[in-house]
Amino acid sequence: MSFFVKKRFEHSKSQQSVSVDGHKRNGKFRKNASVRRKICRFCADKIVADYKNVSLLRTFITENGKIFSGHITGTCASHQRELDTAIKRARMLALLSFTTTSS
Ligand SMILES: [Zn+2]
């Protein structure tokens, strides 16, 4: 089992080095077709971050209860601010947890 995992890891590592070489040859930086730009889910679906919509808010926090940064989820700055207040509101109403204790 561990052998397969190790082999797969080495494979992905070699692929990365190839792409880096490709960048150098082209003289471009991060202009790969495989790199997709993250889109804001609130802009795309035209939804508002609501403190009552717990299932939505849960997708933007880690399992420990921390809020993901906009860089990771791709949320734009204005919606990230709305999401931030919505999550904090939900925490105050005990809809979401502030943190989970590690047992
Ligand atoms: Zn947005």
C-alpha cells in the first residue's frame, strides 16, 4: 500500500519539474493552460452569504472551524467580507462552532 503511495508521489513530483522546465523554455511564468483561475462562488451563482444558510457556510470553514482565506476558496474581497460576518453571526447564534476540541 505504502509502495503505491510513494510511487504516485514521485510521479507527480516528476511531472511538476517538467512543467517548470516548460515555463523556462517559453520564457513565460504561470501561463499554463492547466492552471485554472478560481471564481467567486457568490458572484457566479449570485447568492448572498446568509448566517442562516449553515450548509453553505460550512463549506468555507475547516473541520476545526477556521475560516478559509479568499485566496484558497477563490472568493472575491467583498464577498469574503460578507462571508466573514455571516460566519461570525452564525457562531454567536451557535449554528456554527468557534472551534472543535481535540480529544
Ligand atoms: Zn464575489
